Amino acid sequence: MIKTFKYKLYPNRTQEQAMHQTTFLCSLVYNRCLAERKDAWEFEQRSVTYNQQQNQLPSLKKEDERFKTVHSQVLQDAVGRVDTSFQNFFRRCKNGETPGYPRFKSARRYDSFTYPQGGFKLAFDGRQLRLSKIGDVKIKLHRPIEGEILTLTIHRQVDGWFACFACEVEPQRLPPTDKVVGIDLGITNFAITSDGEFFEPIKYLRKGERKIKRHQRIVSRHKKGSRRRKKAVRNLARAHQRVRYKRADTHHKVAHRLVNLYSLIVLEALIVSNMVKNHHLAKSISDAGWNSFSTILFYKAEEAGRTVHYVDPKFTSQMCSNCGVIVEKPLSQRWHSCSCGCELHRDVNAAKNIWLGRSLQELT
């Protein structure tokens, strides 16, 4: 399986300028290739392929000497990103989804570049990363890199530069267990298991909302294009990043616990994009980050040899987990009471129905 290892980089001023220059030149290549494809189809009804655009790179270097300061495979990856964007666009059109035509990217939005095969090397002491056309950059390997390194992506974030190694590793299987669990994702509690375990709600955005609003006001007061506004924008981005890091940390911890305990984990197939249309709950649903948690849980389960299944969420909260009778109740009612004598928390009842939904699928 493919696993990514992320490490912090500490470039000096010259190296950081070279990295910014690389992302800027890659954005120029990206926008040029996108414009070429767009114009070729609009005016000539002609499709441009990846190989055709890749073969234009040598002539591009002759036209502009700046592109010689970027590793050749990094420029090829920029062309490949355009091709991938169009492949995803056509796939969405075919599946009836919202297409989302590929967009042009400014240098500010183009915040990473990739070495697909070569052009990088780790020093023998693990303290420096040699990048072609940039130099030896200080790196902090806080954990060893596992498996075979396939690609290296240099990513720019608000708190610095990071090296992301995509490696092919062997899955670390956990000892088998016969435990099965249903998980109900919610707002009052982030996750509730069919065994009755409750995980604390995620409210990091609401807790940090006051500080974020203050930074937003500071940004709005500064003149556009000024140095103070740029500094205020960075402070605002750091405030949002702290919220994102806290949320991701909770997602990883909850997913790690579930994967260690259960061999089969059953979740609801939630369509969050439809749920956030409820303006009363949209902020709380977005703050919980259910889709991100499902992704983290899925890849952790895959590595550990566990299984994650999704079931239809219809009637999981209304149906009685004991007798199967529909007991209608408003969202504010947090206790499930049925004529059959079943008395339990609403979310635990839903989690049991999620687990039973998987069992019924197996029987049918």
C-alpha cells in the first residue's frame, strides 16, 4: 500500500526563494497548458494530449531561461496535473456529478511541486534533503521512513515548508478479532458505538471562532496589497490551521482506537453535502468533519487488515433496534422508548441499527 510520511523543512533564505520561484514557474506551466487545451477545443474542436504538451517543455526553456532553474521532472509533473484535472473533469461529467471545469491557478494557490522519480536524495545522517536546483535543505526526520520511496512532494503551508514522501510499504496487520461494531456519527457526541461508548463532540471551530473573527476584522482594516495585510492574512491562516490540526488529531485518535478494537466497523453512508443545506446545523456538521474521519478510518483499517462497510442511513434513528418498529421522534428527543420495552439512548439505538443493517445485508 502507498503511505505518505511528512517532515518539516528548514530552508535558508536563498533556498526558500528558490522554492517560491519553483512554485511560481510551475504555476506558469500549469496555466499555459490549461489555456492551450481550452483554446484548442473552443476554436478548433481539438484535444491536446499530455505527451504533446510535455514535448513542448524543451522549447519553453529556450524561450524563457528561468525554466532552466527547475528540475525537468518537476515541470513534467505540472503538465501531468493539468492532464489529471481534465481526466477528473470528464469522469465527473460521465457520472452525472457537478463537473467543475479546471481552474487557472495563481502563484499563491499553486503551493506544491513534485519530484516524480528522481532529483532528490536524503543525506546519510538524515539531517539534510538534497533537492535538485535548490540545494541541501535541513530536514527533521522525527520518525524513520518506511518502505520504498516513490515520489517526493514539497508542500508550502502557512507554518513553513514540508517534505511529503510517498512510499510503498507492507501493511502492518493487527491480530484478528471477532468484534463487530456500528458507529453513529453525530453532533452532540462525535461518535457513538453500538457497545455504548461515547466520544466527546468536536467543537474546535466554535471554540476558536472568537479569535478567528478578530483576525478577520484585522485583515479587513488593512489596505489590499500592503505588507501589514499580508501579515494579518498569515495570522488568520494560522488560526484556521490550529483548528484543522486539532480536528485531525481527534480523528486519528478515535480511528486508531476503533481499528485496534474491532475487525468489522460499520458506518452510515452520509451525504454531507446535502446535510449542510440545513442552515441550523451546517456549522456544527462542518466542524465535526465526518468525511475526513471516514477517510482516515478507512485507510487505517486497510493497513491493519480490518474492514469498513457503509450502510444506508435511512430510518437508523427512528427504527427500534430490538423489534424493528418505526418510533418517530424529533431531533431534540435524545432518548428512545419503544412499546416492546426497549429503553436506551437515541444514538446508541441508531448505532445498533447500523450494525444490524450490515447483518441483514449479509443474510440477504
